Amino acid sequence: AVQGLWMLRLTRRVAALGDASEEFTHGHAVSAQFKQYLDSAAGKHQDEISLVARSLESLTITVMEREAERNTREMELRESETRIREISESLGDGVVVVNPDGTISFMNRRAEQLLGWKEEELLGKNSHENIHYLLPDGRHNPIEECLVHRAIRTGEEFRSGLDYFVRRDGSVFPASLVATPMFRQGEIKGSVVT
């Protein structure tokens, strides 16, 4: 009978660990119920079940702290992205960011107005084939001579007082151009075109 009672108490303590785990999984918080389950599992004992209960409590607190840190960092990142977007939208110049493979990854509002495209229509599309492929006389602008792609290839900034871009409707317009390579950890990650 004593062994049966001891086994029953042990089983209840192990079940309380399971209940605590289930409570945390569903609520993803250190609730009063969660703590009660852990206290029931640990009791006043100094055995393996008690150690597991305290370790589970410590682990869940660590998980919550890391999640709070991650949420803070995500919020800071969103705020930073919003600020950068607001700054770029306030510029009077068109800004286009081109990836190393030549695809467009960003356009500000002024670039949309100048080119007649919405950013979402050109994201992931080749910049040269869509906005920089013609000269004013209708001849093809070779990609080898494209300052935007040259900045990506060489890692050097290029400026032109007179270059040409192609609008959505196919019309060509003159513009001064600065193509500046973007670097991250010593590697070229694209070009910013203004």
C-alpha cells in the first residue's frame, strides 16, 4: 500500500510536468497555472523530478526573454525600414536600387513618376531591359556601356551629366545619372541609381 501511494504521488508529479509543458505550449506565457503545475511537480523534494521542474521553469523564462528581445528587434527594424522609406520618398530625385543580377529591388515615388511604372511592377525585373535599353535615336543601349551595370561590375561610382531612361510608354527622356555601388562586408551588393 505504501509503495502504491508513493507511485501514485510520483505519477501525479510527472503528470504535473506534462500539464505545465502543455500550459506553456498553448498560452506561450508563464501563467499562474503554469507555475502551479511546476510547484506541484517539484514539491519540497530534492530529486530528479524537482530538478526537471525547475529546469523547465528556467527554460520557459529564457524563451520568453528571448522572444521579447526578438519582438523588440523586429519593431526596431520595422521602424528603421519605415524611416528609410520615408526619407527616400521625400527625395526630389528618382532612386532605383539594382541587385547584382541586374534586377530592381527598390524604387522611390519620384522614380515611379519619372518612369511611369509602379515599384511593384518592376520589382525583380531586369533594370536595363525595362528602363535603360534605348538611346534617344531609337538605337539599343548596349548593357556593356550601361553605367548602372558597370558600377556593379567594377565597384566604382559612375556619373553622367546626360544619360537616358525609358518610360513605361516607350518614350525616352534625358537625365543626369549617378550609379553608386553598394557594398556589404566588402562585397558588391548592387547599385543605387539616382
